[in-house]
Amino acid sequence: MAVDLHTHSAVSDGSEAPAAVVAAAAAAGLRAVALTDHDVLAGLDEARLAAEDAGIPFVPGAELSVGWEGRAMHMLAYWIEPGTGPLQDRLAELRRGRDRRNAEIVAALNDLGFDLTLEEVAAESGDGSTGRPHIAAVLMRHGVVGSVAEAFDRYLAAGRPAYRSRPRLNAAEAVGLIRASGGVSVVAHPHTVADDRAGFEQAFEGFVDLGVDGVECHYVEYRPQQRARLAATATRLGLIATGGSDFHGRYKPAIAIGSGRGDLSVPDEAYDALAAARPAH
């Protein structure tokens, strides 16, 4: 059976409620599912209850934006529970930084001549943590762009005119906070820090030195052959080869939970390995 260890809900920058994400995973016949919203744990209790009702194992998590060797990288923190703790407390600080960034992005878009407001963006995100996909959705509603992808390509991605950076954890600090909070650390979609076979090899060796537990090899944007090659490299270096769809609901409409664009299948051994890697209490 397959698992999906990278999904997002409306609590951060997805479109579906946490319970709906879990329901979709169960309907897809997955063995297990993780919810990994950006810098926030608010949807985990709802998702856990839905998983219990559906009879599907659930992994509580979050996706963190971290700095590593001068570059931005995302890190998945698994088995992190809501409440207080070393990582949990830092996440609250990061969310405040995200709020400041959203205001700066909206101001930049206003300067470009687009009449949108923070109130509109907040309404798009509902009760969840607001991020760039919500801003992109408002731009779509104003007729500025035709899709979320176009909004990022033209205005919101790094290097584009409305992009603004935000505070990030140092990667080594993030690994320590995750472990101190009883969690397991995995580098998400490593193509953000490597762009060819030699680069991936070097990056994976750096991940070992960093002390992470695993790396996302079975990712929706990679070809099947590349997934297999990355997984073999990770295994050779003692890293857990994990994966997921990076499901965002209607914000990434071509991506289905569990199967990505139709050819993704994350082996359930990834779930077993993550569970076994949890620090002893």
C-alpha cells in the first residue's frame, strides 16, 4: 500500500479542511497520511479525530522554512503535537513573521497598481494561517492572473516583484528543536537546493552532516526514475526515503492526494521507518 506524508489543509495554504484531507486519503486507500501545514499545528487535532473515524494511521507534522548554506530549504517535522514545546513555541514566533511578510507583499502589489487588501486575503484563508497562495487566489479573483501558478510566476515567487522574504530558522536549529520536541526531521523536495545528479549527491551528504532523519525522495514533481535514484542514494547514506504529494486542494488542482499527477506511490515502508526513528521518551 501507499502513504502520503506531505499534505496541506486550509489551516495554512491548502483549500480543504483538515478532516477533508484525511477523508480524501482514506478514500484513496492509503495506509497512512500526514498533515504538514506551514509553521502551524492548529489542524492536527481535527485531522487526528478524522483519521480515527476513518481507521487510517495519522502522522502529526508541520512544514518549516529554514536556511541552509545560504539557501532557503523546507523541512518536514513529523510526530509534532500541538501545545507548548521547544519547536511549538518557535512556530508562534515564525507565524508573526509570516503575518508581517503578507502585509509587505500586499503593499508591494498595491504599488504595482493592483487594488487588493489584507482583509480580502484574510477572508480567503478563513481561520487558517495566511500565505502566498491566498494572495494568489485574490489576484485571480481580481482578474490579474488566470491561476495560482501564474501569480507565483509573475509576482510572488522569489525574484519576482512582489516577493518578500521572512524570518527562517537555521536548519541545524530546526533539527535540534524537532528532536527536542519528540519529532523526526525530513528535508522536503530537495530540488530547492540541488539541480543535477552531482548536486543531489552532495546535498544528501550535507543532510547527513546536518543530522536530519530523512529526505523526501518520492515527490510529486520528480519522474519515477529520479525518485528511485534519490531513494537509493538516501538509503545508501542511512537516510529515510520519504515522500508525498504536497497536496493543496484547489490551489494545486492537478495534484491528487496519494497519487500526485497519477504516477506517485510512496511506499508504506517510509511510514514505518519514520515511526521507528522517533526519539525515545
